[in-house]
Amino acid sequence: MQPGDELPELKVTPDRYLTVRYAGASGDFNPIHIDDDFARQVGLPGKILHGLWMMAQVARAQTEAAGGPHALKRLDVQFRGVGLPEREITVTSTVQEVRDGIAVVHTVAEQDGKAIIRNAEARLEVG
Amino acid sequence: MATQAETAAIGKTYPPLTYAVGREKIREYAVAVGETNPLHLDVDAAREAGHRDVVAPPMFCVVYCGPALGPALFDPELGIDFARLVHGGQRFEWGPLVVAGDEITTTVSVKEVSSRGPLGFFTFESRSVNQDGDTVCVGTWTNIVRGA
């Protein structure tokens, strides 16, 4: 990995029931993620993706590029906007610097052309 | 404005909670987030790679931290209004990998309470330690409460 390198893009389209499975897997049953009617009542377009599931996609883009889960030492993200089921998400990642065996990677997750995770920085053990 | 009671909570630490990491829970989580690396799904593959059992994906930390965060999020002293709660940001730093069979003890503390205009910020820190005393994950959880 060298500064300026793009890591392989990750594309994923969460299906209609993904948020239900993720709620069970993670223990986060906030109804904004699993109940369309409730979500609309609080002003959302419908049930929204869990932020931490979206962050897990950013994490997966890093571990797949870096050769496994051990490589991800740190991940820092800001959540922006809402992510919705049944629409493709694209995670892009660019290496900023490599020093002392650690690559600093800037990464972003977009859906419908809008950043849903931005200002994200990963630190990956490399080499 | 953060109230005096809220600000006084900075540094408050909640009781540690221990989470026993199960093989099927790792698989369930790995499938839900789309992991395909056999280290997370296949015991034989994990053992061939030198691990005792299937390996938790790094973001599995949300599962073992979850029970320890509840008392902070629901702390009446902080009085977080869930109807207005937004997850603003998240940072994790990871140590050694977590595998099925580990027992992870997480301690949560209040790191920051502040306000900026109509927004209230509640930041928690989680520190998770395995049964050997290694710190496996430190999390910084930034929650934003939108004003009325």
C-alpha cells in the first residue's frame, strides 16, 4: 500500500429485511430500524439502516483489502444522513500515508450519491 | 445547554459487565454484516489459521459492548431523550482478536457532556478486556440529542 492508492471498492445492497437480521445479531432493536410506520411517525422516510451496520461495511472494505480482521487497528467515523434498505451502498477508500507499518486510510460510504459515512479514517497494519 | 447535573456526570463510570462470546453469535453477526472470510464462519479454517475458534469481526465489539452501554444510555442522571437521539460518530481501537469462548469485560464511562447551539453531545468511552487482561477494544461513542 502506497499513499494515493485506492483500495478495492465495496458495493453492497442491503435487502428489505436486513435491518431485522442486524437488529437480532447486534441487539439494537430501536424501532426506527425495523418498523416503517414508527420511522415515518418520527419524520424519517421509512426504516433506516443501523449506523453501526454501515460502519461494519466500511470496516469490511478495510479488512478485505488488508488481508484479514487482524489488520484493522482503528476506525473512526462520522454518521451523516440516513442509509436506506434496498439501495446500493459504495465504500471507497484511499491510502493517505504509510508509516511504521501502519496505513492511514480515508474512507467514505455513499448511497444515492450522498455520503452516509464521511470523514472516516482507518488505520491498517500492513506489510 | 448541558445542565449542571449532566456536566457533573463527566467521569462517571458504570459497573463492568462480562459478555461470553459464543461461536454461533459470531456467525450470526458475521452473516448479518456480509462477512465472507472463513475465519468468522468456519471453525476448521479458523483453527488452521492458528485461532482457538471462529474469530469475531472487529465490529463485533458492538455486540460485547452492548450490555455495558445500556445503563449509561438510560442513566436518569443524564436523561438522554431517545426520541431526539442521533448516533453522531464512533471510534474503535482494537487490540488482540476476539474468538469464540472469550469472556470480554467492558467498562463504560462518561467522557464528555456538552452542548453546541440546540445540540447536546454525550460521549461515552468503553474499555473491553479479555479473560487474559488484554485490552481488545476501546470505543468512543458520540451521541447527539437534537434540541426541542
